[in-house]
Amino acid sequence: IRWVVNSDEYKLLCNQIYNEAILTLDGIVKQNSNLSSAAIIIDLDETVLDNSKYQVENFFKGESFNMKSWAKWVNRAEADLVPGVIRFIESIRKHNIQIIFISNRMHERLDATVENLKNLNIYDESDIFLLRLDKSDKKHIRRNEVITGSNRMEQYGSFNIIMSVGDAMGDFDLE
């Protein structure tokens, strides 16, 4: 946590990763004339939202991560942005590509999540959120809904996922 909060290296690496993502996106756009059904799937926590304040608070309370304190933290809508992410999201929006946030945050905290993104001036009404309904609602299930336009995605239709961005293996389709 100290490294994330205090390190110039962390900020530099995040910015570098997002700069590379922007270059990759620009390349995809140049190579494809029709991206009308294109989407980029982005995780939220530690990919868009920096929750290090939560971890610091836990440290000073002598606690570790737990669902009760995590729920309270999410409802406070006080997470900051991961360095570099705002430029990446602006680039996605400039290319009119659909952003779909797939996160293991619980769906019952969607309003607080949207409030947090609004507070950071990164929310857009066109954003789609597929937060977790219960323990069995794994990310690969939600990615499949995006691809097939089924269940929660019926109202939006299917999308071609052109990029996935996250901080953990579960954020990517590795099949």
C-alpha cells in the first residue's frame, strides 16, 4: 500500500500502461472501419478506482480487507482515480466505443459506484455496468452476456469485445 500511495514509480507505470492502451486502441480503430458494436470491458477496482485510502484506513485500525468495511467504503464513494485512466477513458469515448464495466462489486452498490465516478468526472450515461449479483455471478458469465447480448445485456444487444482492461487474471478472457 505504501508503494501505491507514495511511489512515483507506481504512478509512472500506471501512466505507461494507459498510454500503451491508448496506442493499442488507436491501432485497432485505424485497422477497423466498422466498430459500431465494439466494446471495451474495464474492471473498476484498482483499474479505474484507486482504493488505497480504504487500505490505509484499515491499516490504522489494525484491520484487513473484509466485506463489511468494504461495503461501507464503496458506499462512501470516495475512491480516487488510478493514474492515467482518465486519458484512456476519454480516448475510448472519442472513438465512440462502448464502455462496459465488469466488476466484482456487488450490484446493490451500483448507485454508490456511479456516484463515485460522477464525483471524479468520469461517468457517462452510456456506460454499462455488470456488477456481481451473487457469489456464483463470475466475470466470465458476464463477459459471455456481453458477447451474446443475453440476460442483463438483452436491452443493449451483443458487443464485440475489442479490449479488456484489468488488474487480475479474472478480468481477462483467457480461453
